[in-house]
Amino acid sequence: MGLEIKALYLSYVVHVLGVAGAVMVLVWNIYFRGGLAWESSNKNLIFNAEKKLIHLVLHAIALILGSIGIYMAFKNHNESGLANLYSLHSWLGIAVANSALGFLEKLTFLESSGIDKYGSEAFLVNFTAIVAVLYGTFVLLTALSRAPAEDDNSYSPI
């Protein structure tokens, strides 16, 4: 049950969207939010830098816990005779939606503090959220697409 397009091509799109999303977040923080700093009299600059470190730590914890959770889900399904990876939740979960909602929540707080609702910063944040959704969509499409065919020169155990 794969899509007729090669997974390799879709994985290129995933990588481009991932880099584009990271660049957009950096542009947002540096150009619109005033930059990043470890120490500054402007505490918002420190918040911008610290939230990246905090996010890094939280994502590392999430990766570990997510890996344990995935292992336990497969173990439970296999021992119970249930099918694996049969739902959208199995493939994508709520990570993309959570990411997009995080961008939009931050934008809502910023709008209540006075940024222009239709200004360039608001458009950048909205497009960053769209890139996050597209990223998740293309990850799912890559997982469902055709795997590369094995050839005679592929690695094989001795």
C-alpha cells in the first residue's frame, strides 16, 4: 500500500521544509523579536535564547519518552494480536498540530500586546505554522510512498 511516488523525492521536500521552518523561526526571533542573548538588560532577548535551550531539552526528553511509548505500543499490539500503524494518530500523532497551535498562541499574545494583526510579523508566523503543517504532511506522504527497490549490489549479511 504505497504511493506511486518514490520516497526519496518526498524526503527531499521534507528536508527543505524543515530547513525553511528553522530559518523562518530564526528570522522571526532575530528580525522581529530583537535577537537572542544569554545575558542582556532586555529580558525578552534572554527569553528568546533560553526558550530555544528549554525546547531542546524538552524535545530530547520527549524523544526518549516517545521512543519508550512507541516501543510499548508495538509490544502491546504484537502481544495482543492487534495491527500496527493503522491510524493517522499512529503515523502523525499530534506533534504537527501542537507546533502550529504554539505558533498561533504566541501570535495571539503578541497581538494583544500591540503588534499589527496584518503586519509582516503576523504573516511570517502564520506561514511558519503552515510550513510546520506541510512538513508533517510530507513526512506522512514519505512514509506511505514507495521504498527504493533493492538491487544486487545492496548490503547483505555475510
